[in-house]
Amino acid sequence: MENFVMHMNSGDDAHSYARNSGFQRFVISKTWPVLDKTLKEMFDKTEFKSGFRMIDLGCASGPNTLIVISHIIDTIKSLCKCDQLPEIEVYLNDLPANDFNNLFKMLPSFRRGWKNCFVFGLPGSFCERLLPRNSLHFAYSNYCLQWLSQIPEGVEKINKENFFATKTSPVEVFKSYERQFQRDFSSFLMNRGEEMMIGGHMVLSFIGRSSIDFSSEDACASFRLLAEALVDMVAEGLINEEDLHLFNIPMYLPCLEEVEAIIKHEGSFNVKILDSFEVPWDPNLYEDDDYEKVFDKYRSGIIIASYIRAIMEPLLSNHFGNATIDMNNLFEKHAQKLGDYIDEEMPSYLTLLISLIRM
Ligand SMILES: C[S@@+](CC[C@H](N)C(=O)[O-])C[C@H]1O[C@@H](n2cnc3c(N)ncnc32)[C@H](O)[C@@H]1O
């Protein structure tokens, strides 16, 4: 099994996740109504006098993490009378290779308004146990559960120039990815089920696909176009074809039906909301601000390639070797392909939004 190093680009330089996660921030803002409703229901029922414990699963490193926590703390403040504000414990979870140092450095400026709030970094995989039994009230996760704990065994030999389960992958590849997702998502639910108190809630959003038939749609075409840019690099003699055929990433896009089936089969949680919404590849054009937006598909191509680079660069460097692959060249090619692909209308990703309650 090929090893992989799962983390987003570290630090806060031009290619970092911290500076290239506006897309995920846009998705986060679309989850607020469900998040707020969930917290309101919880605080209507309980005062949490002995404290409120929550976790952000797959928090990464950058402003998004702090925006999520600030929003939750502010919402709780607005739901409680001042003298009843519970002590809040916040666990920031991600894999050990995440840039926790950068995140911790950002904390002091955010913490000022957070009275009664205690923040802890929690490195580890959310497919495993992270917290003591019956200790958690609330869990949130944005754009993480599409990441698998490993690349399914054997797929590299047959997935050729594809690097995840996409419409041009052989059906066996798709089945291997599907089984890995079933295993990982079941473990995720089982472990959260053990950690969470009865009546605890989870709000989860992640990228998915709309149809059970994976070959009928070009889900995540923006990533498929990165595979095309890698194929161009092979044709130019810049990378080795065999290396490209061995490259796969631990990402799978499930549809709502399979997510629902796994939740029911695993049995720890009841479904409160199972929904989906579209998010434009370049959400800048759709944000509610005062600027007049000009549709420029090649400009959007550069923005999309930048946030995909912040996600993919560690996986690419780990596989091809930093010195072997010219990342600037690769992502310039990618941006050009994205610009060519975008039509009059901006393509979108399907985002699955799920709210669960521990039974
Ligand atoms: C695209 S980022 C999303 C980060 C953040 N939630 C946001 O919305 O900006 C996905 C994050 O999930 C983390 N991740 C992936 N698999 C994980 C696992 N098994 N356990 C914990 N974190 C994981 C990655 O390391 C990465 O930081």
C-alpha cells in the first residue's frame, strides 16, 4: 500500500490553505442555518450547566477554523442568558500532519471575546476514537468526510491516468473506493456514537455526487481536469507515465442514498436532515458583497486551481517528489483547462448537508 501524507498546504504563504480556503468558507456560510437551528434546539432543551463540549472534525489550519468556532460561540451566547453561559470546551481535530502551530498562533486574536471558553488541539484520525465515552455534546465537520483513511488497495494498477473514482474509472476501481468509504464512514459514526452523549448532535457537510450511477455524471470535473494536466506533463516528458498510473488519492464522492444507508445500518444516529445544495466552483461571483462582479472564466480558472493546489500539493509532492514536478507549471496548465471548461454558467459541486442526533 502506498503511503500518503494527508494535510493541506501549511503556513500562510501564497499557496497555503490558510490563504486559499475562501471556497470552503463559502460552503461553511451555507451551513449556518442548519447549525443555528440545531444549537437552538439543543439549548431550548438543556442549559448545559456543567459545560458544553464540542469538536470541529478536520479543522485544517486557517481562518475557517476560527470562523466556525466564533460563530458557534456567538450563537451559544445569543441563546443563553449571560449568567447562564456554560463553560465551553472546543476540540480542534485534524490529522497529525496538519499545521496546528499556525492555527495556535492565530488563536489569541480570536480568543479575546471568548469568556468561559477553552480550546484544545486534538491530533488524530476521526475514523478512530478521539475523546472519552459519553463526553461530547456537539460535532461539526465541513468538507472532510470525502477524505478516506487510505487509498483502496489495488486501484493503482487499474485506474491508469485517473487518480480517484471518476466516470472514466473502471467499475472495479469505483467499487473499491465505495467499499473504503463504507468502512471509513461506518467507523466515523461508531466512534462518534461512543463519544457522544444521548441527545448529542452532529452537523456534517461534505462533497458528494447526485446519482447512484457514478458513470452518469462528471462529478468533481475540476479534479479530473488536474488529471488531464498531469497527462499533458507526461506527453511533454516532464513526468513518468508509470508514476502517473500509480498516483491515486484517498477521496470518494458518495451520493445521499449511500450515506443514508450507512447511517441506518450503523445505527448510532438518527437522521434529522439529509439535504444537498450546489456550490459554484468559483463562489466569489456569488458572494453577497457590494462589489460588481465580472464573469471572467480564465480568472475563475486561476482561483479554482489555487484552492485545489492548496489541497493537492502535499499529495502530489509526496508521490512525484518535490524536485520532480514543477507545481507552477502543473497548476498553470490546470487553470487554463478550467477556464476552457467553464461555460456561460459556472459549474458547481454538490455538497451533502446532514444533521444527526445520537439515539
Ligand atoms: C478541505 S479541508 C477542510 C478544512 C476545514 N474544515 C474547512 O472547512 O476549511 C479537509 C481537512 O480534513 C482533514 N482530514 C482528512 N481526513 C481526516 C481524518 N481521517 N481525520 C481528521 N482529519 C482529517 C484534512 O487533513 C484537512 O485538513
